Amino acid sequence: MLSLISPAKINLFLHIAGKRSDGYHNLASLFQTISLVDLLHFSIHDFDILTCSDPSLPIDHTNLVLKAVNLFRRKTGSLLCFRIHLEKNIPYQSGLGGGSSNAATTLWALNQLSGQLATPQQLALWSAEIGSDIPFFFSNGTAYCTGKGEEVRPLNYFPQRALWIVKPVDGLSTPMVYRYVQLENRIAFDPEKSLQSFNNGNPHYFNDLETAAFTVMPSLKEFKKRLIDSGFHTVLMTGSGSAFFCIGEGVPPLNDDLFCRSANFLYREADKWYTFVE
Ligand code: C5P
């Protein structure tokens, strides 16, 4: 059996460049993997079976893990089937990329169990067919992503940063948030300059999807204000929400209904999957 962690991501900044004729949006975003992770267990089996610790998650062919299994067989010609168990910790409908990460981790694992039929570069390229955010997870964990998100420019590691991930009870649907994007509401920052600001150690955090998310879920604006009032110097929604990452000395509001975890940046070494560094 092969067991691998599957990390969440945050968007340190997310700029919407424009709407495309295929309905998607071009973006320019700085992605970073973090130490909030799911755990996936893989073994070769007579038929495909996916089980999950969270009974509310669909485990049929709509799950990105099984989409990744079918993609791997289609691209490589492999006839192998797999038993997969997913221990879910990353909340869904949160903008933390849990499903995309699970798909990338599945492609990596199946390739290991099948005797490396593909290169990591091929896995990354193929993965864009089932989700725009999946190729990013084949970077070292820090990357500048453009196009639909699938054009990945790998970057050097950023210094470690402690943060909190906080999500209200309700989640947000990614297509719904993108539907409410109004280009005139974008924050006027040149993404290349924002990237430089991170490279210079003077980071500038922003997310053009926040305004759209506040339209879909008006209570989210007040939620962000509460987090800022808790003492954090940076509070930003990740991806299409509804989770936020918070940086600084603040204390997150303790409420049983909230998802609230501390985390750090996480990285992947070449030729290995993500691991926790001791
Ligand atoms: O590619 P993925 O399946 O993750 O995208 C989910 C939905 O999010 C798309 O159907 C689209 O509505 C929206 N989206 C977008 N522009 C992107 C990525 C996603 O409009 N760059």
C-alpha cells in the first residue's frame, strides 16, 4: 500500500485578467501549498473502489480522485484498477484546492504503483483536462499560475510563514463565484509587480474574487471584518472561498462551528511527493 499526503493550497494573490470566450477566466495568481493535508491510501485491486472518511463527499465517478484514475488509464494504456481510501481534513467549497490536490496526488501514486509509465511533466499536462488548479500541485509548492490556472511557472521557495485557515460553516461554489465577477471591481494591481513584491520580501496580498464572493454570500464580508478585528495584519479569502488565511499575531474566533486550523507553507522536493519536514 502507498500512503501519501495531499496538501491544500492558498492563493497569496489572485488577479483576474479577463473573461474568455469559453466561459473561463484568465487569471494570474501566486499559489502556495500549506501543511493542512488530506491523507490518501492506494493499493492495486481487482476493480476501482474509493472510500472516504467523510460520508457527505460523493465517492462516485464525479469525484476528482476517480476522474484522475480514469485519466491515468486512458493516457498510459494501463489496465490496472485501484482501491483508494481518502481521509478528508481539507474542507470542500473552501477555495483550498482539496479536490484538485487529491487528483494530483492520485496521478502521482498511480504512476508509482504502475512502474512510472509517465513523467511528472506528463502527469501535470494531462491533469489540466480534469481541473484548472491540478497542474500546480506538480510544482515544488510555490508557483505563479496563469491562463485558467494551468500554466505553471515554478518559483523558488518562500520563507516559512505561520498562518491560520478559517472557514465559515457555509461553503461557496466556484462556478457561482466566477459568474458574479465584475471586471470593473478588480483591484488595480499589476500581477507581475505583485510577484516582485513577494520576491522582495514585501508581499502584497489581494484576491479579485473576494468582491464576487461577498455578493454571493453577503455575510462573508462581516466574517472577514471579524477576523481583522481579531488582530491579524493580513486576512484574505483563498481562491473562490469561503475559507480565509490569516497572518499575524491575532487569535482566531473560537466557535465550534468554524473550521479553524493553524498551518505553515509546505514544499515538495524534486522526485518525491509532499512530506512533512521534521
Ligand atoms: O477548472 P475547474 O473545473 O476547477 O473550474 C470550475 C469552474 O470554475 C469552471 O467551470 C468555471 O466556471 C470556473 N473557472 C473560471 N475560470 C478559471 C477557473 C475556473 O471561470 N480560470
